[in-house]
Amino acid sequence: MQAFTVHRGIAAPLDRANVDTDAIIPKQYLKSIKRTGFGPNAFDDWRYLDPGQPDADNSGRRPNPEFVLNQPPFDRATILLARENFGCGSSREHAVWALGDFGFRAVIAPSFADIFFSNSFKNGLLPVVLAENAVDELFRRVQAEPGLEIEVDLQTQEVRVPGGPAFRFEIDSDRRRRLLEGLDDIALTLQHADEIRAYEERRRREAPWLIVG
Amino acid sequence: MSGKTLYDKLWQAHVVHEEPDGTTLLYIDRHLVHEVTSPQAFEGLRLAGRKPWRGGSVLAVPDHNVPTERRDLGIADPVSRTQVETLEHNVAEYGLRFFPMRDLRQGIVHVIGPEQGATLPGMTVVCGDSHTSTHGALGALAFGIGTSEVEHVLATQCLWQSRSQSMLVRVDGELRPGVTGKDIVLAIIGAIGTAGGNGYAIEFGGSAIRSLSIEGRMTVCNMAIEAGARAGMVAVDEKTIEYVRGRPQAPTGELFEQAAAAWRDLVSDPDARFDRVVELDAAGIEPQVTWGTSPEMVVPVSGRVPDPARERDPVRAEGMRRALSYMGLQAGTPIAAIRPDKVFIGSCTNSRIEDLREAAAVVRGRRKADSVKLAMVVPGSGLVKQQAEAEGLDRVFLEAGFEWREPGCSMCLAMNADRLESGERCASTSNRNFEGRQGQGGRTHLVSPALAAAAAVAGHFVEPAQLEG
């Protein structure tokens, strides 16, 4: 997994609450059996005026000029600024892949849906939870100065704005360590293989109906 | 010290290892797999040279991409076909239990798990699908995961989890006639909001929840995720045990009695403390209809479309305006004046036999309104379909001008050929009314099977009891 330490980049303001994973990547693109190539279809319904097709070239499609990620310099954004309950709905990890493939390394919001939040960490995308007034302040700054680069620092757990305040964010220590080091979750878990086997043996005795096959 | 919640009991029984910060390696008893969220997980497993830890924990089925008519012709869309074939190759390579598209037992993964007895009380159940919360109705800890976690469970039979906070949603009192599990859960989402359950595992309790059948409880737990909670659950009672008894993969004989004795303990202790308690009066719940593009945008069928001008929170008011524009609705419009173009009865929320009986009872002896272009019924599994046909429900629907289809996810999310065209309005028994969910530009109103059926007959939303003729 790609590690995350410090990232500096343009932040795009997506000023909507409850952005769901159907909006981040519509269902027709979930038919792919790959992990890559979802970037051109991120926010597809909002981003284009004409419909697209899975596995088709998107370069000839008509972008919606009203959508923030089509407006320079936000088309080069690598940090997404969002509102409450970002990533709600379906568990599709394709939503995280699509954001990563578009170029995002971090999403900042007052709250995230649980499954999206957890999926992000598995793919080196850092979801940053900040208080609502801090997010409001970031929206104001970014909207006033489009192209403003902000810095997300996982080591110090801060979001920094040039000439502005630094906002501290909380993150659980285990997730932070895994992301900083880009660790392979499965390899780490398999270090506990003996404990897993011991658990299974005990459960086969105590509740044999649970562990079948 | 206070007693344990049901969630505490389920959690503690599955702890394999705990880190000092509380991050826990949790054992997974049952892993359900479908074609959409698994291909990249199997590929990851293969690339790392790993094998499934306990293949017997897996039950796999194609449901999202499958056609609901003319299955003899196979899957026309080559991209959908490839995804289903990829699942077939993966289950064959690793020797996993699988119900192919033409198997009578095939169906929506969250319908067939309980139906087969593959999901049992006391289990941890996961699937790369957010509606895995459905299985919590049996007193299981069931939640949706992403594809990386699907790979992780395949490889290790475990997941790293932090403990959720606990919420009790208690619905006490007597339900009005015609009010269903769907109306209860929509009313709960309306009350706490789609983010209300973020970070929580919800236990649904109270006399109104206990009065529901197991299938009704599944409908409620299914939409826990629409309230933001990954897991929803209901305590075990005798209904649960009788539901499980005799299912194909359930324990039998002496082992069943031993299991049942353990299952009876899967209730929150009387002195258990919850981090949050929400109470609803069952008698105050009316049949519900969503008007917007989030499940929390919901009102009673007797109500009106709300006015964003009366909302004080500016972000919320803007969301309401956007939703009204997308839905093509005016503030103040009576819900009863909204006229759907299509009606969809199905999905992991409402496609079980009781749902079909409830809809058929409304439709019997009546006809679909001419203004409704399509009313389709998609049973949740081949076995549900067979049962419905044995009861003659297919005839009731067909004679009323409805279509009777093969089982799958269908127009809940429109990954197969069943979808709304842009601007079309649908009365749907599914779980999400997001923009574009049922087809780009499609407009979804979430309702119970009885209300969907009544809308198909009347051509507009109406309480079934008020239907003429």
C-alpha cells in the first residue's frame, strides 16, 4: 500500500453534504474487474453532460462546466474538501479507487461514513476529520483563493494553510502507523496465525455449529 | 458493573487478539461473496500466492448483474458477463460453495444467507456489500466491508476492527394496521438522519420490533446502513429460533438444541448501558414515502413535500433545494399527488415471501393504472419465487398487469438491464433514493411493498386502505 506522510496540494471545495458512493462512482463502472482506471469516471453524473459507458474512452465527452472539478485549478486538486457524512451508502471500494485514480491523496470533512472511512486507509487515501467550523474556514479560504495549496501532515496530525492556522486532527494510532509505513495488512495479520488457529480450535469445541468447513 | 449489550456479547465472543489501543482482530464466521466486490480480492490473493483460510466459510452467488428475464439467453452485456464469469472461475479455483445463476437457490445474497441457514444467530457475518446489516435480524453481528477487507477475510478469516459505540433504537407500542418494518426503519432514519448512526452499532428493540416477523426485522436491519450504522441487530427470541430450525445449512438434532440454548443468551442484559438511546412511539408511525435524494428525506404518505425555506441550516436547505430540483417536485405538493411512471417491488430490503404476499394482497382483483408504464416484481431468490408461485401470487400480479421476473438485485441499483430512464419516477421498495441510483436521471421514492402496490394500482401514492374497489 502507498504510504502517507505529508502531502501538499490544491484543495477543491465540494460543497454538498451526504455525498454518496453512488455519486462518487456510478454503478455502471463497477463492472470492471480491475482496481485501476476509475479516475475518468469519478463523479461521472455530475462531471459530464452526456452519458458514458464502462470501458469506453471519456476524452470526447462533454464536461459540465458547473462542476467544481472541471474548473481550473480544481481539476488538478489532490485534496478534496467536503461536508458531513462523506462517502455514505454502498460499501464499494471503487469509490476510493476512483478518488485515488483522479489524483486525490486526502479528503477533509466534518464526518465520514464508516465503510468509506475504513476503505480509504486500505488504499493510502487519508480521510481527515475536522470540526465543522474548521471545515467552514477551509471552504472560505479555498473559495477566496482558488489554487491555494494546503498541507496535510499525518506525522504531526495537522492541516496547515499558508499564513493561516494549523488545524489538529485525531486519528487512531494503529491506523496512523499502518498508513505512515504503508504496511501490508494481511502480512501483519498472518503474524497472528497461531492465535487464529487456537481461537478456531476453542470455538469448534464451544460452538461447533459456527465453524463449518 | 452494568450488564452486556447484545453487541458486547457478539464482539467479545469473536476477539482473537487485542492491541493496547483497543484495535481488535475479530474472527469472521461467515463470508458471503458476490460478483461485484470480489474480483479484485481474489486477484490480490492469487498475486500474493495465498489461499482462502477457511473456504467453508464462503457462500458465493451472482446477484447484481444477472438478468431478470430470459436467463436461457445468458447475460447480454459483455462487461456484466465477464464479471459473473470471473466469480465462476474464482469459486472453481478455490473450491468454494456457489449457487450459479440458473440454480433454484440463486438469489440476492442477503436473501439466500438466512434462507439457507448459512447465516445463524451468534455469527459474525461479512460481505463486500453494505446491506450485510440485514443478517443482524437473526442476532448476528453482520456488516459490510470493502474489497480490501474481502481479500483480508479470505486470507486470514479475520478483520481488524475498532469497537463501535452502541445505540438502542426502541420502538414501543402498537403499530397501526398496514404499517410495516419498512415504514418503521424509514421513520427511524427520518428521526436520526443518514449520519445519525455513524460510528454506532444499532440494536433495534421494543415491543413493536419484537412484534415483527424475522423477515420484517430483516427489512429494518437492512437499512441500518441508511442511518449510517454498519451493523443493525435484533435480540434472539423464539421466533428467531423457529425461523432457523430446519434450514438446509442449520445444525440439526441434538446440535440444534445445543445451539438454540446458546442463542437464547443473545439478548442485551436488562441492566446493559447503551451510549445512545432513541425512542419512537410505534402508534405514531404512518406509512412512509421518501420525497428527496437521501433516505432521511422522508414524510408520511398523508404529508406534503417540505419547504427548504423553512430549514435553518444553510447546507441542509441547499441540499433540499437540489433534491427538489433533481426530483422535479415543488415544496408543498401533497405526497398523494405524486404519480410514479414505474413501480419496482424487490431488492434485499423487500423481496421475501412476506413482502410479496403483502403486495399481492393489495393488488388482488385490481389492475395496474394505465399511467404506470411498468410494474415489476423481482423475487429475492429462486426459492422465494417458487414459494410465491405455489401460492398463486404470480397469477395475482400477472393478471393485474405486473411483470413477474427472475431473482436478483435488478432495479435497486440498475447494474443489469432493469433501470429508469432519465426523468422517470419510480415507487420502489428498495433502500436508496440517491441521484442516479436506479438509472441516470431516475427519480426514486422509497416505500413499503404495500404502498408500492397501491401506487401501481392508483397511479399515485395512497394508503392501501383508501383504495377504491
